[in-house]
Amino acid sequence: MKNPVSRREFLAGAGAIGSLLLVGCDADAYLPPKVRGGLMGVSDVLTMATQRLMLSGQPLAQEHDVSEITKNFPTWGNTNPRQEDFQRLLSGEFVDWRLPVNGLVNRPISLSLEDLKRLPQRTQITMHICEQGWSAIGQWTGAPLLEVLRAAGGVADDARYVVVDTFDGWYESYDMFDVVHPQTILAYGLNGKDLPLGNGAPVRLRVERACGYKNLKFLKSINVVSSMEGIRGGTGGINSDSNWHWYAGA
Amino acid sequence: MVAFCYLVVSGVHIFLDFPELYWGKVGFRGYDAVFRLSDWGISWDEAGAMGNRRWGRNYHFLFAWISVINGTIYVGWNLWNKYFHKNLFLGRNELNWQSLKTDFVDHVRLRVSKGTSVGRYSGLQKISYLIVIFILSPFMILSGLAQMPAFTAISPELIDLFGGRQTARTLHVICMLWMILFLVVHVVEVFVAGAVNEIRSMITGKYVVPKEDVE
């Protein structure tokens, strides 16, 4: 005889129910797209739910003084995607780069770098915190993700996640809680200059309040979806697909 | 105890993936470090190969939650039933230099308490337990939180209080070393005092006073 509910499922369920009780009906902001099994899932949900509860007023991440900007902002991970399509765009100084915004948007669009720069702009001096341990302060300039979605006519009612793909094969998803945050920007400038190659040219994502691995570099496309099911590993990100926590507040 | 060991081991795994410590707000490879594992003969790559950051990270957070929940219940329960008041808070007679000094010498010489003082915590013991429960443990939690990106928005004041994220990370490691020191001394003392008897007393509350000590 098989147990109708395994212990793992029960534990994951217990965590999920606990967080639901905590926040009432607005579960979206408190749960990852897919809760991991076992005790790890309980730990994930506890972390995400408590942090999101503390962030429910959508406070801004700390912004620093110009004097605190790190000179020579470090580069980490991939600093030059070898993919052919990227190399071609790089040699053309990204004039032909286009960012398609598809999925559950009312008017799918494709933005050039110039289009992006014409959108409302935001500049913020914030700290980049890598999950591995390092941190540095940079001045980022870009278009809020919310403005990009507005340019695409807004999102459908059932839109829940924005999926971002990169030229080097990475992807991550962001729930509406992070998407609407004013500091979530598509950055094309660092410290007053064009975003350097090693830091993710031509455009990278800034999701302040989240670890470095959610701040994707070398953006390729944006896709708005209602569920992460069936998209690659189904967990909502390249990191969570290999058994990391999807929520990266820490 | 199990949770503490997991936290230390998983913390070491996380550290090995980035085996340098810095002071202030920022720090990265190539920046002025206050501690470099490579200065101790273990290169960056060797350290990375020794550590498993994914495993470390997952278990570090899981056992952090277990410790926080367990610790809250422990402290809450013992404050509620006045256990700390009775056994841990120091009486006026214990808070004098002379008795603490005698106590210290006794401990260093591994002299075990006898007779009427058996079964009671000594002044020095009380102070070290109080430090671990009410200073080091909360310090570990807060310096851990101060490293999290979400806290740049939840409470940047907390990060500034530590003097920056990298300082919080460095102090997190130093505080852990203090806790390990406490644990080592504690375990040595337990063995000196008779391990079976002591551990039984921790769990069941029963402590057998050795016969020859009874006056």
C-alpha cells in the first residue's frame, strides 16, 4: 500500500499552509513558483514569507553616496558570452540588438537600445551582493522593468512571472512583487558610462534586494507567463533547476 | 548541538567558496582583505574544490531556522518558568572578583565541584552561558541577516550598525570561533565532571552525587 501523502509532500505542504495562514489570500508574493520537497521546502518558504512580509511596504534598497561607488566594479562569472549571435551583436556595438517582450503582454514589442533609453530612466547607487560573499557599490542607470511592460501595453490579468533569458543560456523568473518595484531596472549604464562587457553589456537586470545570480547579465528576451510549468526545469530559474532556492533575498 | 555542528560545517563550505574576509561595506577578489586563506597555503581553487556551496547554503539556512525556532522555545520557556532566574542569573554573592577568581582557577585546574555545590552552576559557568545565550547567539543571527540582500531594504540600519556588509560577514566568522571555543571548553568540562552522569542530567534532570562527596 502506498501512503496517499508522502512525508516529504506533507512537510512541503505544511510549510506552504503555514505561510498561507500568515498572509491570507495573497499567496503569490510569499511562495516560489515551485516549493522544493522535504524540510528544505519548509526552510525556503519560511525565509521567503518572513522576508516578503517585512518587505510588504515595498521599501527601496539602500542607496549610497557617490563617494562610495566602487572604482573598477568587479566582473564575475561569464564576462564575454562566446555564443555566435552575441558575438555578432558585440562586433556591431549592439546597434542590431533587440529585446523582444512577449507572452502575456497586451502588445508584444521588440526594443532597441535606443528605444530602451527613451523610456523613463532611473539611476540608483546600490550595493551588488553576490551569493558567494563579495559586494560592491555601483551606479546603475536604466529603464524600470515596469516601464518596459507598460510600453508593451501592460500585462494580462493572469500574468504572474516575468521570465528573462540571456545570451549565455541563463534564465530566471521574477514574480510581480519584484517586477513592480521601482528599483527593478534594465540597466544599460554603470557609473555614468555604457554598461561594460564584463558587467553584462548591452543590458543587464538590476533586482536590488536579491543576490547577484538574480541580476542577470547579457539580456536576450523577456517573456511574461502565468506559470513556470513546462519552462525548462519548471522551477523558475537556472539556479533553482539545480536545487538552489528560487527566492534570492537570501 | 547537531544544529550547531551543521551550521559550522555548512558555514565553512560557504566560506571555502569565497575564502577571503574584508572590512567595511565592499569587498571582492582583489580588494584589500583582512584575511586570505591563500596566505595559509590553501589557494583559491583548492578551497573551492573542498567546499560545496550549494549544499552549504541549503543546510545553513535550514539549520539556522531550526536553531532560531529551537532557541526561541528554549529561551521563552526558561524565562517563563523562571529557570534562568533561579539557575543562571548571578546572585550578589557570586558577583565579586574573589569568588570568580577562585572559580576560574578551579576550572583551569580541572577541579570538579564537590559536596553542596554539586548540581549548581558556578559563577563563571553562569556568565559564560549568559554570554552564549544572550550575546553570541543573537549576534550570530543579526550578523547573518545583515549579509542578506533583502536587508538592504528591510533594515539598512542593521547593516550600518555592523559597519557594512563585509564587516558583518567577518564578525559572523569571528563570533563563530568564540562559540566553538565555548563548545570545546564546555565538552571538556563535561567529560571531566563525568560524561554519563552529566549528559543524563541534561536530558532527564537527574544528577547522581558521587557517594564519597556526600557529607
